[in-house]
Amino acid sequence: MKNWLINQSLDYPRRTVFISLILTLVLGSGLRFFKVEDDMMKLLPQNMESRKTWDKVKEEFGNTEMIFIAFGKTGESIYNPTTLTSLWDFTAALEAIPDVEEVISMASMNRMDSEDGFLEINELLPNRVLNVNQLEEIKIYLDNHPNVKNRVIGQHGDFLNVIVRPLDGASNDILAEKLLAEADTYLDGYETHFGGAPYLTGVISELIRNDVMMLVRTGMVVMVLILLLNLRSVPAVGMVLSVIFLSLFAMTGSMGWIRGLTGSDKFLFTLMNTSMPIILLTIANSDGVHVLAKFFKKFRQTGNKREAVRQTMDALMLPIFLTSLTTAIAFLSLIFAPIEVMTGYGVSIAIGITWAWILSSLMLPSLIMMKSWNISSRALTSSSILERFANTIGKIVLQYPRKVLMTGLTIVFVGLAGIFWLNVEVNIQSFFKKGTEIRESLEFLDREMLGTMDMQFYM
């Protein structure tokens, strides 16, 4: 079987490359079903008691999650006509958004007063533009009702809080964009802070895309530089990159296909899936580099391209297969993880790893056969600096096996000691780096306002 596969690349390289590309295109076409999911609740198991309770609450009461928007000027009292006029206009603009079910702010709240034994209910802000007497009355009322005041005014009286309840089923990413647009229009000149689960899930999808692209770009730049240093051949680097990109295309496409065919939410691309591309990039790169580096070495020894490819694949096909198989099985074990999206994570990466092995074993040697190599080039006449470094390490291992073993074990045991310093963090703020706009807004809302997370009971 191995010899037959090798001969496909040696005798029919163009056909092998063509079939590999067609199959990759078919697998990657599942991208049309690929979906980035921003709902954090999709990360929780459906049989989890708190998840069941949450679903019951939403089914009976609709959406109970809130978006919190704080705005103001540090050190400047909110009890002035300009600020409250901005609040009035901003509240009206938010209420006009179709995806908004309710807006809670000073501009939408009522006040209850006892007058001659009767209960009078009036608007807290009677007009868009308020005079000095009205401002003083509002301040006195809120000071006498601290529970009401704490909902809509910050601890230091310089920030207002606007609470938005989205419609059940509203698209959080679209709603977040609309809220930001309205804030830019009506709150220009104020310091603004956004928080709340719906808002975070609305912006996370864009953050996921940005993070994935940043990781892939950074990984590609570093990898290309190392490949050029090692292989010293642009065509060879291009061949390795082709294996990587086609494997990534197949992995994301397979994720889309499985989701499209089964409708399972396990194959949604969530915040927890952002590491998938960089992991597969590393594995696919490893497969390709092994083949190219071994081919260059064999070509220097034999001077015959066909024989060099044969010897390379004869030596590497089984090791790469076993490495890919064990790695894929390790990721497939994630199907037993309690977090459902980890099933899609494991299965999709396993498919990507398998496809990287297929491309490295069939398409890559075919590309090598189709390329006319210059036997006098530096890549083929001399070892690279990384290859010489690896040879030096190999000699050290052969000369001092006990010392190398003891050094390795020492490093392992020192690393194991770090287990006691591991910390499990569930605060959503920790998802974002310190100093970022989202992290600072969440910390501000927790510090100055009522916070952004709530606890709900179903009785």
C-alpha cells in the first residue's frame, strides 16, 4: 500500500495534485455553512441544571439580560440641563430601535409621590429641557429614594446609567452596532462605558475574527521566516504553505459541512475555537517541513530527484501517519468534554490533521516531482544553519545520554510544581486584556454603577 501511494506521486504527479485540489475544494465548500457564534450560553451543556433554568426563564419571561450604558463627565454633576437633555434624546433614540424591548433610564422612569393621602405617579423628567427648580426636585426625590437612584446614577453622581433590554431573539452583534452608533450621535463629548452579556456577545464575534486573523498572520510571518532560514528556497516554502492553507480550508469547511448536515450547535465557531487555526497551522507546517528537509538531504546524497523523493517518502510516510493518527485521536477525545462546542473543536481539528497528512504524503511529493530543482543551489548543496544546529544537538544526545535525560526530567519536575499555582478564572472580564476598552468599561461599571452581571431565580 505504501509503495502504491508513493508511486502515485512519482508516476502521476499532475493527476495526484489535481485530485488533491478537487477533494480539498469539495471539503472546503462547507464554508457556506460555517457560523461564528457569539452566544456564551451555547458553551454550556444543555443538561446542566443552570442552563435548563436559564432556558425556562427565557421561555416564560422572554429576554431578561440587560445592556448597560454609562455616560458622563468625571467630576461634573449629572444634574444639569445639558446632560439630562442628552439623556432624553439618547433614550428616545434607543426606544426607536426595533430590537430594543425596553429602555430604563431617568428619562423613561416614573416617580411616585404621596399627596394628601393619594399616590401620584408622574414622569421623573417632566420635560426635555429642565429648569433649575425641576432639577432640584429631581435631585431631592432621588436622594430620598436611594434604591431608585442607584439604578440610574453612579456612586459619585457624575455618570448616568441607561439599561437596555433587547427583544428575545435579537441579533446581539447588529444591536451592539446600533447602540454604538446612537452613542456616537447623542453622547459626543461624554465618556461612555458599555457592558452586559448581550453587548459582550455582540462584540465578541468581531473580536473572534480579529483574534483569529491576528494569530494566523503572526504565526505565518514567524513561520515563513523560519522556513526561509531553514529551506532557503522560495518554491519550497510555497509548497509548505500550500499544505497549510489547504488544510485550514478543509478543516473550516468540514466544520461547516457537519453543522450544515446535522444542525448541531457543537460545530459552531465560538470564542473557545479561536486557537484552532494556529494549532493546525503548526501541525501542517511540521508535516511539510519534514518532507522538504528530508528531500533536500536525500537529493544532496543521491543527486537524483525521483530517487530522493522515493527514499524520503519511504522513510517518512509511516512516521508522519502515526504522528498524525495519534494527534487526531487525542483531539477526538474532546467529544467527551462536558462543554459541547469542544466536540466540534476536536472533530474539526482531527479532520484538519488527517487532511494535512494526506496532502503531505501525496500532493507535496507530487509538487516536488513537478518542480525542476537546481542541483547547484545553496539549498541542495549545503546544510542550513538550523539543520547544523539540529545535528549538533543530536551529537550531544548520543555522547551524553544520561545528562540529557536527567536535564529533561529536571525540567519536567520543575514544570509540574507549577500546577499548584494554576488558577481557574470564570470572571468574563478576564477574557480581555487589562487596559483594553472593554475591560476598562466592565471594571468601571462594576466599580461605579450596579455592575453588569445579574443573578436570576426561577421559582
